[in-house]
Amino acid sequence: MSVEKQAEAAGHTADIRAGKVYLSAALCETYFKGIEAVIVLIRDSCVHVLPVHQMAAGGCLLKVRNAQGDRVASAPDVFLANEMGNLEARDVPARWSTENGALILQTTEYENKVYNMNK
């Protein structure tokens, strides 16, 4: 099964708020196993999260945020530079793109909207 089909079957999602991308432990185990840093880019209203295989290459840390192994990547500068600094979205569909070598979060429907993350 291709990586794209695995992503679709798994139904992975991510949360975005305050310039940070929140990833579940299951999602990280699937796509970022052994990865300590990522690069966050925004292209065509999609957030791209690319694995960094050598820390010297830069990027932002993929920090462990709880005992379950959920992780967070903080990139407020990227969101601000793309006028998405106030973006808050829950359960954003996540899919792997082999072509881009990145996890893609489709944020089109969330543009210019702020969702209450406390629900």
C-alpha cells in the first residue's frame, strides 16, 4: 500500500494554533519515526511539514508534549509571514505527499477563520 493510501486509510489529522502544528503520536510514528526536527512551509494554502534527517540542516524541533508521545512543531514566523498568524484549526486533514516529501495539512477551509479550540 502506498504512503498516500496509508494516510487516507489512517484518517490522520492535526491541530494548528498560535503558529504551532500539533501532531499525534500515531501520526508521528507513521511519518516522522526517529525524526527530531521538521521544516514547516506554507504553499497554496497548505501547511507542509517536512522531516529533517540531519539536525545541522536546521528546521524546528519536533518537541514531545505529553506522555502519550504527541508532538508539536513551533513555527510562528512562518505563519505570520503568510498572514496566517491567527489561524486556529482542529482536526485538519493530514495526508502524506511522496511528490513533496511532506505531510500536507489542507487549510483552505480554515483561512480567515478562527475556531474555538476549547471545545
